[in-house]
Amino acid sequence: MTGRRSAGLLLYRRAEDGLEVLLGHMGGPFYARRDAGAWTVPKGEYGPDESAWDAARRGSGVARGRPPPEGGADPLGERGRGGALDDPAGATAADLDPATVVPGTFEMEWPPRSGRRQEFPELDRVEWFGLDRARAVVVPAQAAFVDRLAEHQD
């Protein structure tokens, strides 16, 4: 296996206005002031010793110490390998309270070429979105997951 791999689980719930999906806003300085294209399906990276399904369930819990959603998932396929991550995804009904999310962190040199390393949250916030709004803000390569979820629910 070459490159990094990740798998995600698109959590959804039924609201008065229709389906809503849970997306996370990517943390760190590159996305701090962005909205469109800065939201992602919560996911987890995995290696050869873990299945994509286990990584998706782990990553979708978003919060450390929080159990992953129970039950199965509707498969949503994979997005293309346009980036460093290959994202097979599934969808499952859940009603996670975004206020309970405690994301992991990552470290990077910031500002660039400063020699200083800083820690940032992987996701700086998590929110529920209606499908139209989700399509407008999610990473473009993941918009197909929202569309496929809508097709499965029709």
C-alpha cells in the first residue's frame, strides 16, 4: 500500500426540514478563515492492520474516548484519489451532540520557515448541516458522499 489511506462515516439524522449530516471544519491556520471547501466527513487514517470500516467507525466518533456508532452502515463508495487520502465511506444514523466533540490534534511548523512548531486541532468545530448547505461547504471531492446519501434515503 502506498500513500496514506483514510475512511469516513457520514453521520446523519432526520430533522424537521429533512436530512442533516455531521461535518467537521478542518483545524489549523490554512482553514481558519475559510468556509466553503473547509468542511470534511470525519474520518480516520488506517494502515494494513486495520480495516477501512474500523477506521471509519473510530474516526466518526470524532471525540477521543467516545465509542463509535453501533450497527452497520450504508456504503457510499470511494472518492477519487485526487489527493493524499483515499476515502471509502459509509453512512449511518446517529445524533451526536457537537458540543461533546473533543478532536485530536496535529503539529506543524507555523509560521512557515519559522522553526516554531505549534499544535492545532484536527477539527476546530463540528456541526450538523442540511444537505444543500453541506454540499456547499464540504471538501469538493467529498460532495459525492452527500449526494449518494440523499439517493439512498429517497
